[in-house]
Amino acid sequence: MTTRNTTARRSEAMQGYVMVSPPLIFTILLLAVPLVAILVLSFWTQNFMEFDRSFTLANYREAVTDPIYGTLMGRSLWIAGMVTVVTVVLAFPIAYFVSFHVPQNRKALWIFLITVPFWTSYLLRVFLWKVILGFNGVLNSGLQGLGIIEEPLTFLLYNANAVVITLAHAYAPFTILPIYVALEKIDRSLLEAARDLGESAWGAFCRITLPLAMPGIVAATLIVFIPVIGDYVTPRLVGGPDGLMIANMIQTQFLRLNDAPMGAALAVSAMTIVSAIALLVVFVTRNIGRAPK
């Protein structure tokens, strides 16, 4: 009987492997192989169109020692951090309102409205913010029309602030949805029990709602922070010289300077830093969740 059970389990496991193998192979071909290629390329050098395949760390030494790359990486981390903070802080009240105050039969409509921005092109939304924040844009024209300012504000566009505003708007739905899902999983009876025991609404929120919503907040943080580091379209269109990020330099190395190994080294360095920060965030939030209360 034991032998039959073992054989049956092996058969089920084999069926599972067969079912998983197509997407696994697809993932390896489209994700792992390019990453390995970029990693290998980062240890080469290039002279115009010719590659020198001799192993070298010169690209990484230049990435670490050249102040331009350090400045761009620091700016990229700052912009990504600001975008993450802004989106999470603004998204949490919306997700909380939809989860706790919108009737059950209308929640689907609210989620539908939240996803409406996905219907429009990302580039179109960036260009719209360029129109809004421009020297003669909607915002400056409106403020001048109301008599609040006499001359157009010049600090709204072509700087890091414009990049933060545009990216925060673009990634807002990505933060609302995971936080909403985490809030929906909270057992409402826990909040009722806390209120019955004399806990205030704010105390119940801090002791129950916020800790239980932390997985959604962490997911939203990573969903926003990681791709923002690699965004090069928005900084190019609304950032100006003071809003360019490390991804713009990677693009320049690959497409304009014909130095793919240097671009690959910068890409690997950026991925390493982002991965370390992501792991640190997950580690810290897990320890907070395990801390004695």
C-alpha cells in the first residue's frame, strides 16, 4: 500500500512538473537568459563595434569611482524613494475608504474607476503633465488668472520635482490595489472586539488595521520603488538636466556611446542596489511584525 501511495505521489508530482515546465521555460528564456547575458557583457569592453571578451572589472571600477554615475544613482534612489512615499501615503486613505466605507455592492465600481488611468497611454499621461506643469501650462495660467502669481513659476517643470509628480500619478493605481486587498482581508470582528474593550478608533487603527495592512503596504512599496529606478522616459520628457536618472545614462551608453559593457555594468550595479534595498525592507518589516507587543 505504501509503495502504491509513493508511486501515486510521484506521478502527481511529475504531472505538476509537466504543467509548470512551459511557463518556467518561457520565464527562463525571456528573463534569466537576458539577465545572464547582461551580467557577462558587463565584464567585457567595447571599441566602437568590436567587443573585447577578456574578463575585466574596469567597467565596475569606473561605475564606482566616476562621480557622474554616483550622482545619477543617488538622484535615482531619492526620486524613487520620494515617489514611493508620496504614492503610498496618498493611496492608503483611498484604499481604506473603499474597503471600510464604500458599500459592498459599489466596491467593484470604485476599483474600476481606480484602474481607468491604465486605459490611456503612459506617454500620453506624461505629456499631459508636461502641459500642466509647463511655463505657459494649465497650472501657471490658472494661478495667474486667479491673481495668485504675477509671473509663471519656473520650478514646476524640467527638474526632479516634475519627475516625482509625474511618476507618483502614473504609479498611484499600483499602490492602491495591493493595499486595498490587504485591508479587505482584515477580519472586521477584531475591530469590533477592540471597540467593545474600550479601544478608541485611532488606537484600533494603529494596533490592528495598520499592522495587518503592512503586507499590502510593503507590496505597494516594492511594486513602485523597483520599476521607478529603471524609468528613463519620464525623466527624459519632464526632468531636464536636473531630473535625469541612472536609467538615462544606461540608455545613453547602449544607444549613443556604443559602450554596451559600461551600460551593462551600470544596469547590474543598479539591480544589485535595488535588490539589497528591497531585501532590507522585507527583513525590517518582518522583524517589526514579529516584535513583541
